Amino acid sequence: MGTLEKPLKSYIQAVKRLLTCPKSYRSGFLADMEHDIRQFLLENDSVSYPDVVSNFGTPQELAKLYLENVPPEELASYSAKKKRRFGIAFILLVLTITMASHIYFKYIKDWELEVIPVEESTEEET
């Protein structure tokens, strides 16, 4: 199983990324899925990554199958909350950039030294 450890972690992470549902649903499913995969590895000798995929499906197929069993109102609520959080984060980012540029141009830019070119002339003494 040592050579499979990294691909299996990638598999589980891929499924986790694709599960766009509330954490309460996602965490339970991921724990069960990981347990089932580990049990499959223990029960079968010389298992390869393609064997895991053929038994459980691709991460996309597995996530889609699970999401079909989550109540639609839960998915809609989760999606709305996610969009709202993204909108708030975007507004905060715009406000931060606006405030930083305002501070820079109003206060810091004024502190910069103004360089006044000075012409130097050298006169030769005769």
C-alpha cells in the first residue's frame, strides 16, 4: 500500500473538492469513503490505483453519485451561502485596495522627496 498512499490521497482530495455540499454531509461521506477504500485494500492483494478507480469510480463519478443523494434544498442553501461569502470577500478586497491606494496617494506619495535638478557650473580661474 506504500506506493498507493500518495495517489489515494489525491483521489480522496479530488472527491472532497468536487463535493459542493454542506460540511456535515461531506465529512461523513469522506470518512465512510476512506474507510471503504482502506477496507478494499486490506481485502485484496496487489491492488493498483486503476483497481480502486474501477471499483469505486472516478472522483467525478463518485462525487456526482453522492451529490444525487443530498437533498436539493440543502445543495441550494449551500450554493447560496457560498456565493454570498464570495461576494462579501470580493467587496472586502475591493475596499482594501481602494483604501490602500487612497492612503498611498494622499499621504505616502506626499512624503516622497521632490528632486529639484540643480545645474552646476564650474568656472575656471585664470
